[in-house]
Amino acid sequence: MKKADKIIFEDTKSIIYKINNNKFKNKKILITGANGLFGQYFVSLFLNLNKQFNYNIKIYTINKSGPNKFLRNNLPINSNL
């Protein structure tokens, strides 16, 4: 994991305790532009919610240039949608 990816992942680990996150339980989330800075933060946030609280959030991403390394390493890739 790149240093920037680690920083984002650690950042979002602390953010999940500062927001009302119960509304995301068992939801499907579509993130467009997930390769970008904000998109990567949101993906990381939802991954951390799944990891810390077992929220069963389904994360779907749409990217202009395909998934970057962070997404390939952290999300199951399905290009058949």
C-alpha cells in the first residue's frame, strides 16, 4: 500500500467514530470517480465501516480509467456489470 493510501485509510478509521454511520448498514453505495482523492476517501470510509462494525455495505465504483491499485487491492473487481 502506498504511503498516501495508508494515510487515507488511517484518516478514515478515525472519521468513522465522529459521524452517524448507522444509516449505512446493509446499504449499496455507488461511488463515481473512485480513483480520485474524495472517491478514495469514501471507498476507504465504507471499507473501514465494514471492517470495524461489520456493516455489510456493498461498494460499487465507476471510474473513467478503470480501477487504480488501491481499488484492485481492496475491492472485488467485477467488470460484467
